[in-house]
Amino acid sequence: MTENELAALSIADLQSLLRRREISPREVINTLRARIEAVDPDIGAYLSLDSDAAVKEAEQANVDLPLGGIPIAIKDIINVMGQQCTCASKILNGYRAPYDATVIQKLRAAGAIPFGKTNLDEFAMGSSTENSALKSTRNPWDLARVPGGSSGGSAAAIAADEAFGALGSDTGGSIRQPAALCGVVGLKPTYGRVSRFGLVAFASSLDQIGPVTKTVRDAGLIMNAIAGHDPQDSTALNAPVPDYVANLGNALRGIRLGVAKEYMIEGIDPQVRAAIDAAVKQLNSLGAEIVEVSLPSTEYAVAVYYIIATAEASANLARFDGVRYGYRAENPKDVLDLYGRTREQGFGPEVKRRIILGTYVLSSGYYDAYYLRAQKVRELIRRDFAGVFEKIDALISPTSPVAAFKVGERVADPLQMYLADIFTIAANLAGICGISVPCGFAAMDGHRLPIGLQVLGKPLDEARVLQIAHAYEQSTDWHKARPPIAPNLPKA
Amino acid sequence: MAGTWDLDVAYVAKLARINLTKDEAKIFRKQLNDVLQYVEKLREVDVTGLDAAAHALPVFNVFREDAPRDWFTAEQALSNAPRQANGLFVVPKVVE
């Protein structure tokens, strides 16, 4: 097996090799490091890579644990003890995490090795990773295009075989949309299914950590390790954790899948629409019943989201004031000058925009008109889903209305960028779970650009969503396609 | 709902403790007014009798034991401080 073939393995396949002692955890880290050194100068998925720590952990790894010896890349908004956690912002310059997030503790307990911190839109605010203040990440399928975002580094790393599995975070689609644009799998768990302790907060009522992987099975394997109650996070649900891979392979007979008529909007790229139509037929041929449903409040989701998310962000990001950690402006003349200039120099434009919008919608005289009203409409959106889930098992839709767009194409118009989140945002507002799985390609400028199918499920019904996505994935070849990156790597 | 053309970016930035250059304030004013105009569509929704959904799922009153436990040492808590002295964070003088 060449190094490239090894790097392309799924977690499940790598696990078999490790358990048969055909490869050692140390060799896995070395192979991955070589792969990253070869392709990451073009892709830019990683912000940092602590190889020494990973090698040390690999030498102690117990490959018989659930994720024993498997390296996992971590979005650089999740604290890993002793490592930087930049949130792709200048304001966290120099910060080193003094503790492990709960998901990191859980990954370690399952034998996994956190390896590498991946790029993102600054504080996870964005849909293209172009808002990173530190690095540009490119789509492995076409280096002129964005990887999506905000977990663009994690998705690009998986697509380019620079990671076997990764963690992202999803506030309005930040796991599912980059997974779709990079042709990989991304799962946003139910709100509260995975602890947020140690995830730097963007919008606390919407944020959720989840896996980005090459296959649906791998997403289930990571969920088995990270899901569950955590006394450190009062919103972490105290509900039993099922085995997320136990039902993979079950047939879809009897499953009812909803297609929302409000999701058939005009802005969908014709190639995306054709791929989704074909996927719906495929799911139907696998035994699922297709039912048309209605989610009448869909058209308000983006507006509700950008009020609630910015309001919560303006409060959460107040902690970055130059006092306890990170960047501090030089020679402040008083404490207000310290705050004002630290935040001026430390935050990028999108973060400033959102803090200002969030401050405005919470300010005296506007709170009822914007924030309170948005929360009430949020309740309508939640009821929409609760209602349709009485009739169906899951909803299917495109993950993104378009395939990957060009770097720089949308940065000047934030509103247009926000509107592209239409299919993913409602799941965060309603707290439900969802997955994106590859379902085809759009042909653009001589490149093949991946398209993602989204499956949304009831609260805590991740196992069902994984079962549906797995059945679809295994009946197609989309997940086997690799992007056209061909560095000249030596044979292993 | 409030009018959309009165977002005084400079004033709100001050509330948010972010200094802005004049150019930034000008660009943000245009961009944020676009967003505010877009969210005006929420005015058409009838929200009478609806409770505000602060959380997506019904979880209430999560308590823990009010008991002491090990946490960061002062040294760990200060390990990222831009300036510190005598086990304390150093900031510009606040009280005259």
C-alpha cells in the first residue's frame, strides 16, 4: 500500500489494519504528516500541527479501544490542552488552551489522538472560510474555489486525505455545508447531544460539535465516542447514547422521507436540483416512501437566525477584551481605550459586523422589535418541524443551493452569503439533527464540484439519520471519488 | 418594528466597545442596513400568543451540587494574561 492509499483510508478500514497490527499508530501519524506536508501548501486546511505530542500519544495508543490510534483533526475553535486555539482570529494570538474540551477528553478516552488544528471562518462566522484572519483554505476539487465554512479546514482536510476524521462545529450549517462543498460527510447532532464545554461560544443556543468524515460509518464511530451527558455543560442532554453504527445496513423499507415544497426555491443551481432529484429517486428505489410536506415558516429562517445568532455572539464575544488572554492593544490610556482598540485591532470585519448587529438588536428600544420577535418566530419554525416529524421519519433536501463558489466572489455582499444558508439554518433553530452526504457533482469550468444531500432527523434520532445516509451512500459511488490532487509522494 | 434607516453604526460600535475607522463605519452602515431591511420580513408574521423560544429543546432547571472542586490554579488562570503581576491581571487604572 502506498502512503497515498493509506492516507485515503476510512477510519473503519484504518482501524482494521491497526488491530491486525499491520501498521502501528506511529506509522499512521508519520504517513499523515507526510501527506499534510505534501498537499497542505496548496490546500491550507491546517493552522497548526503538534507532531511531537501526537507521536508521543501514538506510542502509548491502545489500538483495541473504540478509536485506538486514530488521529482526529480538530477545528481550531475547540480547546486542546497545551495547544493554540486561535478561532482563526488575531485576538487569540498567543493563547494556549489550559484544558481539554469535553469532546477532546472523550476522544482521548476512546483512544483517539487529536492531531492538528484546522482553519475556519473567524469565530465560525461565515460560509466560506474566507473570514479566517490567519490563512486561506482552498477546495481540493478546484483550488480557485472555497471549501465552504465555517468548518472549511476540517472538510478540506478530509477531502484531501489530510485527515481520517475531524471535528467541526455547526451553528447554522458550518459542518454540513463545507462537507457538501468538499464532497465528504458531515453530521450536526441534536442540540445538547454533544457537550459544548471547551468549544469557544459563538451562538450558545445554536452551536453544536459534530464529526466530518469520509464515510457515514465513520461519522457514527466518532459519535459513539463524543456523544453524551456532561455536567460541565448545563445544556448537554441527559439521555442514553445508542450505538450509532449498530443499525447501519438496515434496509429503508417502511421509512418515510419528507420533501418540503418550500425548499424548491428558485435560487437552486440546476445541477444541484438534478442531483437531489436523482437522490430522491434512488432513496425511493431503496424502499423509502417519499412524502411531500410543508414547512411554512421556512422563508423566515435566515432572518431569525441572523438576529438570534448575532445577539448571542455580541454577548459571548464580550469576553475578548484584552484583559485575561490573547491580544492586547499597546499603551492604552485608560480601560475603555484598552477595550476599544484591542477589539478594533483584534477582530476582523465579519466579526465586527455581527457584534454590531447583535448589539443593536439587543439595545434598548429595539429588543422587542427584533430579538423577542425573532425568538417567537423561532418557535414557529420549531413547530413546523415537530409537526412534519409526526408524519415522516426524516426530511431530505440539498445541503447548499449551490456547489463551491470562487474565492472572493461573494465577500463584498454579506447578505447574499447569508441567504445561501437557507437549507441548513432551520435545523439549528429547531435543535434537530442533520447530515450531509455526497450525492453527485456539478460540472463547472472543467472541474467536478461535489454536491451534498441533506437528511434532517428528529431530536436525538441521529441513529436513524445515519442509517438513511448510509443506505444511500452504499448504493452509490460518490463517496469513493477523490479530488484531483496528485503530489509526487514516495512509495511507503 | 423599528425603522431600518436609523442604525447609527458609530454609536452602536461604542456600546460594543469596538473602535471603528470612518471608512469601516460607512461600509458597515450600508451592509447592516441591507440586513436590517431583509429582516423586516419578520414584521409580517403574526406572533400573538407565541412564547419566545430561548432554547430549542425543553430542558429546565439543571442544578449541580454546590460543592467545592479543583479548578484552575491561579498560575494556570494567569498563563495567558497579556500582562500580570503578583498573581493578578494588570489593567489600566479604573478608579481615580
